[in-house]
Amino acid sequence: MARFEFKLPDVGEGIAEAELVEWLVAVGDSVKEDQPVAAVMTDKATVELEAPVDGVVMELGGATGDTIRVGTLLVAIDTESDPSGDARDEPTVEPTSKPSPVVPVRAAAEVPAKVLASPAVRRRARELGIDLAGVPHDGAIVEHQDLDAFLSQAGRAEAEPAPTRLVDEEVRLIGMRRIIARNMEEATREIPHFTYVEEIDMTEFERLRAELGTRTGSGRMSVLSLMAGAICRTLPEFPKFNAHYHRDGQTLRLFGSVHLGIATQSRSGLIVPVIRGADQLDVWQLDQAIAALVDEARSGKIDPDKLRGATITLTSLGKLGGVAATPIVMPPQVCILGPNKIAERPVIRDGMVTARKIMNLSISCDHRIIDGHDAASFVQALKLCLETPALIFLPAPH
């Protein structure tokens, strides 16, 4: 027996520790060099770590949800055992100064059946109740398209269990959900929020959006794209809404360009990819940029650099938008905009009742920087732009 200790490597500049979000192997599993063994998360990204040698897993250096430091044990591998799993002695776990979590050793017959998949695919399979061992796949690992194909066939009914009752359960927050929880706690504790809501007639906006959609390759133009254009045109009159407040130095940094965050729901939770220099893009370019960023975010393959540096954020639940919302400002930003659902409602115009497409727009602000009068003034200017959408295409006032 030869024990090789694979220690947590430096997974990014300045990173001293990482959270273990998923084990991709168990004690007793055979591994090949370059085979993913664990997924860890830093404050910048989720990274899959690969085995540097062939062998059999002897020991795991922590449990899911643990924070481990760079240079400490991740996986101990017996490099003299037969990695094919045909015939080998069971690994002996050597004692260490820190007790390791108890992980059951699986039978040798189960080892060759280990299915490889990314953390995102494994998480999705768990949520759907799918056993990855039963999913046909052509490549070396099970991918999202393999799950899609499996769900579209006869196994779909078995793969989507319908809960019949509530059960008592404790779920540990790990990975992205833990980061979201920490950030939300910090934001609500640090920032004195207030929310202002205004009703906006989106009838002309929707008419223009339909017309513009016929001029795009996709045949559609998103609400967020046109709204982003309206925000970028309005902000030069209200520069402190496009800013960062640094509490320690008690300074407000005003930005000369709009770095627009687009809150996006991914499988791991809410993340905010950023369109840098959004004010330099026309509505068609904004539409393409938003679509590309959202796709990257939902796939879990987005560059961590694209998740940093927003100067103002736009969040929307789309058709689930409801009547009003109270979005949470993320420091060091000072405001966040939340358009709600567009719905046809009866309104009075020129003394007559008529049907119009109406939307409520919510804005939450940091009251240390923005007063209620400021928020109302900004939203009224934005309302004018949305209700007269041709203004979106005019040069921004200086």
C-alpha cells in the first residue's frame, strides 16, 4: 500500500480556503488520473478538482459543507491498489491528527458502476429523483442533455416524484445558498432600506417592443433589454443612483459608465451577472448581451469576473412578478430596480374607461445616500421614458 495525499491546491489568487460543496467519489472508489473527485467553492467560483494519480480512495478530508484550507488533505489515495476495481485489497484508513468523517466503503462490485457527472448535473438529478446510473449517455460523463433525453422518454414518470406529504427535515446550507444567505444578512443588517413603487402605463412600450422584435433575428425583444436602455438614458440626470457607497471611508463613488447587474435565477440560487458599459450599447446589443449572460449564468459556466462590479441592479420575476416587490440592495450599490408583472387593466383616460397595459415598478434604496424625494424624482423620469419609449433612442441629456 502506498498512500498519496492530494492536498487542496491554490484554486485562485489570494484564496486561502474553500468550501467543499460536493464529493464526486467515496472511500473505496477507484479513480483515474484527471478524474474529478470533488467540487469546491470560493468567493469567486465553483471549481472541480481532479485526481493527480490513479488508485483507490482511502480517505476523504472533510464533509460536504466544511471549509478546508489550502494545503490541507483533500483526498488520500492508495496508488498501489488496482484502479480497475477487478481485484484489490480493501483500503486501510490510516489515523490522522484530525478525525475524518465516517464514509461507508462500498463493495468492489459497485466501484465500476460509479457514474461521472458535474456538480450541476448531480444536483439536478437529485432534485428530479433520478439515479444517474440509469441515464444513458454517449460521452464519458452524464451531461444535462442526457438528463433531458431521459426525461422525455418512458422513464419520465418515475424520474419526477410527486411529494404526497410534508416531512420534518434539516437541510444544511452549503455552496451558493450559503453565500446568498450571508450576503442577504449583511445587506439587510448594514443598509437602511426603503422602497418606492410607481404605476406605469406600458402600452406604448409593449407596442414598440413588438415592432422591434420583428427586426431581430430571434423575432423578439425582451422587456429587460428596453428597460435597461431606459435606465441608461435616465441615469445621467441622477448620477448618485449609479454609485458605490463605501461605509468605512464614508465616500460615495460616482461612476461615469453604467455597469448593469441583471439578477438571474440559476439552479444554485440568485446570481447577478453584469453588463459592463451598458450605456454604450444600443437596445439590440443590450438584448444580445442580456440573453448571453443569462444563459451562461443558468448553465453554471459563467466567468466569475462577470459576477462582480455592478453599479446598479435590475431584478425581475417576469410573469411571476406580482403586484409589487421590495428588492434588497446589495452593498456597495445604493439602489435596485424591480419591474413587476405587466397586466391589462381598466383605466380612465379622457373620462372613458379603456384597457391599458399597466406595470408597477419598485425601487429599493439605501436611505443613507438616497432620500425619498430623490427616488421619486428618478422613478418619475424613468416613467416618462417608459411611457414614451421613443425617448430611449434619443441621446442621454447632459
